[in-house]
Amino acid sequence: MSTPSRKRLMRDFKRLQQDPPAGISGAPHDNNIMLWNAVIFGPDDTPWDGGTFKLSLQFSEDYPNKPPTVRFVSRMFHPNSKFVVCSILIVYADGSICLDILQNQWSPIYDVAAILTSIQSLLCDPNPNSPANAEAARMFSENKRDYNRRVRDIVEQSWTAD
């Protein structure tokens, strides 16, 4: 059955295959165009460098008029959440993500590549003044060396985690 959302997702997938942004990949899960698996690679020259972070994206028939539900599958450590967050990106303990473009700033012009690129870029832009993870925020503000060490531990875990 070909619906507008499925056609759009096919177009997003084709675009992602033909011109993938650096450091991200994604594809439908088991030929289900409404459920995707994605990987974000940690940005170069950052503590996240070398990390491979897995995500899932669940789309509804309302896409692109409504955003997908995006969750990190990989474990994270970041000042603005129980596991990971940025001032606009919040990853709750269950891995769900609160990103402005996935909430009140959503627009149908955003495609899968834009969603994943936004999440990747926000890894390195924490807001320690609005912490959800007080330990990470404190480390980020007071002891960048320990913070970076913890991020590196998460990066190493990303290599072996399922």
C-alpha cells in the first residue's frame, strides 16, 4: 500500500543513500519503511569521535506532517539528560529524544537526514545551566577532563553494545 507518508519515506531513503551526510546512516528495518534503524558517528575532533550510536525512528502515517518518534538505542552520558541531552536535545532514560525539531519546531521540510544531522551536531553542544543529569553537568562545567573521560567510556561502550 502506497500512502503519501510511505512515498515520502522512500524519497528520504533514496536521498540518504545517494547523498548521505557525513557521519550518519539509516535504513528501514526489515523492509518496514515505517520503522528505521540509524547510526550516528561521533563528530570528529570531539570527545564523541569514534563513537557509533544506534537509534530507532518510528514513523506514522502522518509523516511528514508529524515528526517520527526517535530513540537512542545506545547508552549515552550528557549534561542535559538522564542519559544524553543538549539544550534542545533531551534523551530520556528510555532513550526517547526531545529535540525541538521533533516537537514544537517540526516542519515537513525536515527529512530523515536533517533529523539525524541535528541530533549528531547537538551531542557537542550541551547546556550545563539546565541539567537533567547533574553529575554530567557538574563534570562538564568544573572538570572537563573527567567529563571527556566519561564520554570516551560511552564511546568505547558503543563499539561493543548491541
